[in-house]
Amino acid sequence: MDEYPVSFEDSRSRFIHSLDLVRKKWPQARLESHPLKEYPALSIDWIRADAPRPENLVLISTGEHGIEGFVGSAMMKLFIEEFLPRLDPDTTGLLLVHAINPWGMQNFRKVNENSVDLNRNFVSGEFDPDINPDFLKLKYLLNPRQPARSFLLENLLFGARLVKALLTAGAASISNAALYGQSRTPDGIFYTGTQPEEETLVLMGLFRLVLEKYRTVIHLDMHSGYGPRTQMNLSLSQLEPLSSAEISTKFNYPLALKVAPGEFYAMFGDMTAWYYDLRNAEFPDRTFLACAFEFGTFGDSLLDRIRSLRAMVFENQLHSFGAVNETSADLIRREFRELYLPSDGAWREKALADGRLAFDGILRAYGLLV
């Protein structure tokens, strides 16, 4: 399916060419870019199209977790082709952001060039070095520090470590340790970093600009990997005042979850929470929604979550310590890609259908479709 690009370069080229479509309704729309300091051939790109009467702003962002940008690119294409023509350019502006994490997308990794998970890097104030002590207790499970051996052997060793962790810490502690974010192990999964990353600062600046200009801001951020395989979920910050059920009803969409234990999972330094904090502190009169489209891949059963964790741990192990042979490395890379970009055509078709339904419900709820 050509909706899903095969490379970062393919996705970026398509995005740049979409400027012509945007200009059909917003003639003054422009492409802007931020080349990475250490990798100037890679850039964060965005299309900005301001409305003459700036009432509403629709912000679509992709690729905060690099490899997830491929599904994000398909959703961006869907939005531009099917929903952009139905917006009123007089009152509604656009900010379309391609590949927040271009290095990660180019290299099929989730983290950026500094091994930082950008969705654990949006921090107001000081970074706390003492968050998530459970990670340090479970490093033997989450951060094996040797080259990956045969895929079968690594699976057996992971299973043994997992049983030990379940018996000594429990499933809830393992989930929190793995997913919350941690700041003491740069070569470990979900590393927060110790200061805002270059990519994070670029997005923070863009977010402030649109809140200064528009009275209603709708931010839809594209992700893949977690949740039910058969139903994309709308993932919302705990700071969103409406409940998950109220959000589902408002947007006529079957599944909405708060980023909190018991619904999705808690995390430190996530982008949407930072955006809500900014709105609440400096722009309290703005109508605002920040929401992630989370396209589940492996599924949400206990075994599915274990498989997802295993894929994350193995890929990080491979990047940090290598593998004893290319066969093991290839199997690890393939499973990791399946976690964030399933090859199954039926999954890809369903993802597009879910994205279409969510775009329609959200834009219709705010009265933006004409």
C-alpha cells in the first residue's frame, strides 16, 4: 500500500510535495525546516498555513518516536487528501509537522540520535534523576548488557529473567519500570535524557506560537505500538478535563484512554502533558485538545505486552551491544519493525479506517468541517 512509505526519504519527499495541495486552499502556506545540528542532512519539516481570521488551528504531528513516523506518514497523507479540503481556510489554520525525530525514522529506531525517548523528554523545570527506582531494580530484565546471542537462546534467557521479575516485583512494577521513563541509564529503554533535546525545543517553540495566535488549538499526534491490535485508541493526558467515556462520546469514536494506570500507562515527560501545562499556565482562555492516535500492533493481552517488551529490550540490546551473528540481528530488527509498522495489509487498511473515523469525529465535534 503506497500510503505507507518505505523510507524516511520517501516520506519526506511526499510531505514536501504535499505543499502544493495545501496551497490550493492556503496560497500563503510555506514549508519550514530545522536541520539537526549533528546531522544537517536530516531535518524536522513543517508546513504552516495561517488563516486570515485566526480562530482555529489544526496541528498534526508525526514521528516523535522515529519508526512510528511511517504509520504517521500514512495518516498525514489521509488527512491532507480527505480532510484538508473540508476545512475553512478563512478561519482555520494548519501546522503539519513531519518526523519530529528524523534520525530515529531514518534508522528505524524509536529514540533519537542520543538514545533519548522524546516522549519522555518534555519536562517542565528540572529533570529528576531519581524517578523510576524500579528500573534500576529490574535492569537485569530491561537492560541486558551483552551481545545478543541466537534468537532462541535470547528468548529462553528473557523468559527466565521475566519469571524472576514477576515473582520478586510483580507485573505492575515491571510495567511501570519499563514504560514510565528513566534518567540514569543512557543505553536503557525509555531514557528521558537530562535536558531538553534539540527536537523537543523545536516543538516547544512551535506549540507556543500557535497558542499565542489561535483561540482553539487541536493537536493530533500519531503513534503506533500499544493498545488493541484491532482498534486504534485516542490517548489523552490526565490533564484533559473530560473523562475517557466523555471523550469517546464527544468524538463519536469507540475507544479513548487516559495516560494513567488502569487505562493506558503512566509516563514521565510526555509531550501532551507538557502542552496542557503550557496552556493552563499561560493561555487559560484557549480551547484546547492534545491527543495521540495510538495504533496498537501486537495487541493488549498479557502475552502481547510481554512480546512488545521483549522486542523493545532486544532492539535496544542489539543497538547498544551488537549481536553474535547477523541472523539474530535480522530477526530482532524484523520483530521490532512489526511492533511499530506491521506488514499485514489488513492491519494497514484497518488503521486507515480508524484514522479516518477519528479525524472525522474530532473535526466535526469542533465544527471545523464545511
